[in-house]
Amino acid sequence: MNSQTKTIVITTVVTVIVLVAGFILLMPVFGPRFMHPIMSQFMDGNSPSSVTASDLDTSAERLTNNGAFKVSFKSELDPITLGSMHSWVLHVETADGQPVEGATILVDGGMPEHGHGLPTAPQVTQDLGNGDYLVEGLKFQMGGWWEVKFNITADGTEDNVTFNLIVGG
Ligand SMILES: [Cu+2]
């Protein structure tokens, strides 16, 4: 090998090393865009197995898990502020829209991402008639994703519904 060939080889090797090193260093910045969509899905944490707060259905009207009741809520506080004790009015209908009166309703909930429950023990304190129920004693002391669950029994039918809330910080 003469010296000119050596120079060309060394220049080529150094250039390749610099390009590869540069690409690796810039991967965190540009990487996901160049990768296969399935890969970038995993990188973003949006794979079907990991439900994140951004995927949540936060609607205030939902069907119960087995489809027995259509349930909606109105919060006394809208938006819900941190640390404020307040009440909701829960409205319960049959799946075909008839108000459900005289239901027995239990309240539960918590923060799924933190593994803790509600800081208070909210209860249905009044059957307001026409399918409306007063839920007293709700409080959310942390910002983030909360679940509020209602177990509803009426005319021998029991079903559950979960509402997702993102309470601001
Ligand atoms: Cu928490």
C-alpha cells in the first residue's frame, strides 16, 4: 500500500466511524421517526397492553360493564378542583332510557397509577327521584388520573360502571 492509498483508506474509515457514531448519538432525537411504526409505538409506550392516561375515555356518561344501565354524573364543582369536598348528582337509566328509581348504589375508586383508593368514603345520601341520586363526600387531593366506580343494584340487577377523571394539578 502506498501512502496515498493509506490516506484514502484511513479517511474512509474515519468518515464511516464519525457517521455511525453521529447516527447513534442522534438516535434519541431522530430515531422514532425513522423506525418502523410498530417499534415507535412501543417506544412511545402506546402499545395495547399499556393503557396511559391519554388513552382514557373520560366521558361523563357511560354504560355499565354488562350494559344494564346508562349512567351519567354532574359534578357540583366543574371543573373539579384539588382538595375540595363536593357532591355529584348521578343519573341512572335502563339501557333503553327509563329512569331507575330506588337503586342501591355503592361508591369506590382511587388512582390506578398510584395504587391508592379515595381519600374519603363518598356515599349516595339521597334518592332524588327520576333516576337522580345525590353522591356526597367526594374529594380528590392529587392531580392525575382518578377512577370513580359505582356498584348499582336495582330490581335484582347488579352492574358496575367506572368513570375516568383527569383532575388538574
Ligand atoms: Cu395519587
